[in-house]
Amino acid sequence: MKALCWEGVGRLAVRDVPEPTVRAEGDIVVRVRASSVCGSDLHLVNGFLPAMREGDILGHEFMGEVVETGPGVRRTRVGDRVVVGSVVACGGCWYCRTEQYSLCDNSNPQPVFTEKLWGHAAAGIIGYSHAAGGYSGSHAEYVRVPFGDVGAFRVPDGVPDDSVVFASDAMPTGWMAADLCGLKGGEVVAVWGAGGVGQMAARAAQLLGAERVIVIDRLPERLDAAAHRLGVETIDYARTDVLEALRELTAGRGPDACIDAVGMEAHDVGPVHAYDRSKQAARLTTDRPTAVRQAIMACRKGGTVSIVGVYAGLVDKFPLGAAMNKALVLRMGQMHAQRYIPMLLDRLAAGEIDPGYLATHPLPLEQGVRGYELFQQKREGCLRTVLHPAAA
């Protein structure tokens, strides 16, 4: 079969690779119909997560049709159109039983790397390096899904592939970002990043009762989409001092909750960004914490900072003093896909959320390298590239 593979830092290629097969009784094999390029994939492409090997198949946000099931699969059937959560979870460990699926004890078969880096191993993630289990990704014609009854969900009739694909990752990540804010109604929420996750976090905050949502980015197409599709306020950080603007918009108090939907390759303007880039390039630090720094400094006293942008290791100039002395609540994590996806599918079917506008560049799998270039270089107004293996 064809698959889009990592060839080395900054290099991708479409290769012929063996088709996946059922290896364990709970496995399913899915014929991929749509697989989106996610911002966190770029961390792998750019070499900031060092557990990649030549030939690894990329991609973790996908949907498709079940073509094979293991003997232990009970809920999922051949022929089902399903969306698959990118986080792999066993469904039976203590963390899964308490719906903390991204902390699953049993789904990462290669835990040594993250045990040493973080103290404990988190769950496996499809297509997200050998640190996350070494699972082959979804930018391929077929993909093996472990614990298929736990991670694959039937798609409601009438919901298009290029909408439901985002229920695999961007939607549950965005929803969890807003959920972590503990919204009770009437709050002001600021979201750093107007990519797919940031847009979905903004929509989730609205549905969870926020009175105002303010989205921060610099790309006109992203800010326009947030303003016109979601009706939120926007700040262009390349033209405006973000902290000053947020103070003005909140009568000096600051947002009640701040969401970092950017992560380790955050962009900014000015000398601090140059400092972060140089230290990251020299591998003196692993992550650029621009967004989370600003979120902590902007958030009102006693507010909440929610972090769902991916971070890998160590950051520099972290404003711990501000977080402590302002009595901020910091909540963060990889999303618990299996907790949120069923509810999100219901909301998709009801029309409460429609992420299909994010799929600005649907392409056949054979053009996957170009799709990544468009997405990474932010050309042609690309919000998300969605690859279709079955397309001509």
C-alpha cells in the first residue's frame, strides 16, 4: 500500500509499504478515507521529538471504514464507518476506568523513553513516534488500530468525512481545553492559536457558556475564519501588544481563562522569540513557551490556564512566580479522546459544531508531501490539509 513516511528531519516521501494486519485479538484494520495533517505532526517532521525512525508512517487524525477485526472485537464490525481517537487506550486500566485515557498504563509498548523523560509513560498515540508506542500512522491506505472497541466510534449518517475527521483529534483536544477551564457561564476566555485546535477550543468555550471568546494569532485566514465562522473577537499579535490588548478588552482584569493551543513551536515577534528559537535550535531547550508565558501573564488573578498545545520536555524563562503569586490554576494534558468523542459526534450530527471549514486543502495521498508544505509554510490560505488515500 501507499503511505506518507518520515525520511529524516524535514524530509517526507510517499512509499510502498506492507499492509497492516491484525496482530492482537482486539485489533481492527481501517481503510482510511480521510487523514488530516495536524500541527503537532510538524514537531515530528522538524525533529523536535527525537524518537522517529526512517520509514515511520505519519498521521494520527483520521476516519475510515473497518475492513478487518480481531477475534476479540465485539462492538465494531466490518463495514462500519468510524472515526478513531488518536490516543490509544486499553479501556481496562485504572486510568481508563477513570476516563483519563491519555494516561493509559497499557497502550504504550515502548515506555522507556517517556518514563525517563517524564517520570511515567503516558498512553500510546497512533503515528506519533516510538516514544508514543511506535504505531504506524494514518497517512496511508490502511491502518491498524489496537483496542478497536475502545478507540473507534461509528460515524452518524449524513456527517461528511471531511467534517468528522476532526472528531479524531482537533475537536476532542479543543473541547478538553475548554473543559479544563471549569467554565460556569459568563466568562471571558482567551485562546492562543487559531489553528484547528484553537478554533475548536473557541467553539467549545462558547458552547460551555463563555460570554466572550478572544482568539490570538497572526495569520489573516485563521483570524478571519475564527471571526466569521465562530463570531469571536480576534487579536493579531504581529500588530498588537497582546497583554495590553487583553487588559483593555477586560477592563484591566484579564481573561478568566486562557488556553494555550499552540505548544512547543510557538511563533512571536521581537527579541524574546529570537532568544527562544536560538536556544531550541541549539537543543539547549526543547520547547518554545511563548504562548504559555503570555497566557500566564495575561490571565486574571485566580484564573485558569489550560494547556493542550504539545510540549515535549524543558522550557526556559517560565513565569512560575507569576503563576504562583496570582494563584492561577494550571491544567493541561493530551486529550482523553474516548471520553469526548461520543458526545462530539452527537453535536456534529445536531449541527452544533461544524469543523468542515477547516479542510481547506483536500488532496490525494500521493500529494502528501505537497500537503505538508502547504500546511507548514501556511500557503494558499491553508487551514488544514486532509489527505484522501482513495482519491484519484
